[in-house]
Amino acid sequence: MLFTTADLKNCPACGRLQPLDTSFCRCGGDYLDSPGGYPPQGGAPDPFGYQMYRHQDAGWTNGTQSNGVDMRETRVGNTLVRIAGNIVPQVEVALSPGDAVYFEHHILLWKHPQVNIDIKPLKGALKRMMAGMQIFVTQATGPGSIAFSRDDAGEIIPIHIRPGEELHVREHQFLAATSSIDYSFFRVKGVANILFGGTGFWIDRFVAPQQPGLLLLHGYGNVYEVMLRPGEAIDVEPGGFLYKDASVQMTTVSQRLSTGFLGGFNLFMNRFVGPGRVGIQTMYVHLPTAE
């Protein structure tokens, strides 16, 4: 079963659509109701300090089963998306005639024969090539279904992007996106020099300029989302960063830990300052990059 308008409600603060059983909104954590023992707006603060929860994007159904397989579904426009599996999940995208989705070619799992496959060039091809990053992605056009899977344990995360919204994603963790989303990148120099020994650190940028779209990411381990209020900060192990809103500022902080006469070592963390979302993956991943 997929969500319809009757199954969703608007956040009074930002207007974002939320499932009816959602207790708080990602825009700032305002409580929308108080089911299941959650305090209403103005209630007791969270003793842990941050609103962290398993990733839940507006548009999810409740968990369903088909022949014993756990599945979740969502949609954007006429494109339907179904994610199945737990350890190494797959995502199936059902495309209407003329609808398209682009993806990294090596994550293709299966497709219907009538789905057309071609190449979609990316902007800034020379810079991407010099950085050791892909300069083309593969594009599938409907009608028909196509499925993707990263050959590694983790979660597939769907994120709905509204017109004008921008999301920053750790490099090499993009799976697929609908054609309404623009894909570019930028370099984070300060973080690169410290965390990767000067080898370069790149962030993928996804923007929905005119129409809403759906972005699919792969997170290693489990994925949690922290909602930061304005000025609120959190330090994250560099390998745990998955994505963030464009409004969230990212810097690198270090601390010298001394072991006495035996010397010491430096502890590096990524510091994120709100407002906005930060996606955290529980398996630390330090992927090689190029200058």
C-alpha cells in the first residue's frame, strides 16, 4: 500500500508532508501530536540532547510483507519505489512511460527488457575525472521496472527533495535519483587536507530545481538522522557522515590525546552546526579518494 494525500499531514512549522503516525517533524523537531507516550510540544526536553531516530522519509508506508519478505514503498509522481531486504537490500523502481531514473552502472541488479538504458553525462567532467570520480551515470527510461543493489551490507535510504531543496552527500554513496534532480559536486578543502592526508574530499550535491524528486542513497550499517536546531552542533566520526542539509555547516575539529612519555595521537571529528538534518551511518567507512 502506498501513501495517499489522506494518509499525510502538514507540519505547522515548515509545511512538509508527514505520515499521520509521525510524532515530530524533521524541520525542527516540533511535536505534531503525542501518541505512544511522546510528550506534546512544550513538554519535557529529550535528555539525550539530540533528536536522533531511524531514518524515516515522508512517503513511507508501514512495513509490509510479500511471501515473507519485508518491504517498504514510496512514490514520487508516477514513479513507484519498493525497498526489500535487510542485510544487502535491493530497491526496485517502477517507471511510467517516459519517466527516468539515473544511477551508478555497477549497482544495476535486474530490469525489465523494455526499460531503455543510455548514458547521462555529468557537468564538470574534467574535474570529476581528475578527482578519480565518475564522469557519466547510467539512465533508465520507462515503462517497466529496474532494481539496484550495492554489493555490501547496509540500508538503502530514500530522501524526497522538494523544489528548491539541496542535499549534500558523502561521495561514493549515491545509488540513484529521479531525472528531476540535478547532480553536481564540490570539494571540501579543509576537511580533505586533515582527514585524507591531502588526497581530496568531495561532496555530491543534489538539487531539485523545479519538480520534486527522489534520491536513493546507500548507508553502511544502519542509518540514523539527527535534526539540529539553529546553532546546535554535533561531532561525528568522519567515516560516519552520510548526508546533510545544505543549511548545515561542516568543519573539522581535532584534539591532541597524550599518552605521556610514549607520545600521543590526534583525534579528528567532523563538526556539524545546524539548522538542518545530518545522516549518520553506523559502519565507519573511509573510502580512498584522489587529488
